[in-house]
Amino acid sequence: MNEILFPFDPADALTTPEAIETFLADAFETGDAAYIAKALGVVARAKGMTQVARDTGLSREQLYRSFSDRGNPTLKTTLAVLRAVGLDMATKPHVE
């Protein structure tokens, strides 16, 4: 049986602040820095990379590079993008 597969971009599903919050919370729960960075890049694309670039003062190219599969964004960049998409970083006790 042949199945027809269609491309899926998770950024298309992130249409509400609640969806973005849940998406990033799930990414943070993994504890995988590369996965978290990639997820934040997806959120930035969902919000519009041009607007995020304007709001952070960073170039679109720098943002795409930082949040790519091989990227490694600095904490400063991460915090700036989180703020640009309307979120803050918070901590909570780690539960094993």
C-alpha cells in the first residue's frame, strides 16, 4: 500500500500563544539543548523571522544559523528571541 505523505511544518500549527507555550515547554522537558534551540527556531518562524529579527536587533541570517540543526545560540540570543515571541524564561524545581 502506498501512502501519500505531505510536508509538515510545525510552525504552521503554532497559531496561538498557548500553542507556542506548550510546544516550547515540551521541548524544554527533553533537556536536549539542540532540540530546544531547533524548537525555538520553529517558534521564531511561526512568529515571522523578519519581525523577530527586527525585535531582537539580530539579522535574519544570524537567527536562521543560530537555530539551525547545527546552530548553538548564545543565552543572550535565546533570551532575546524568547522576549520577541512574547515569552520569558523561568525556572522550576527539577523532579526526577
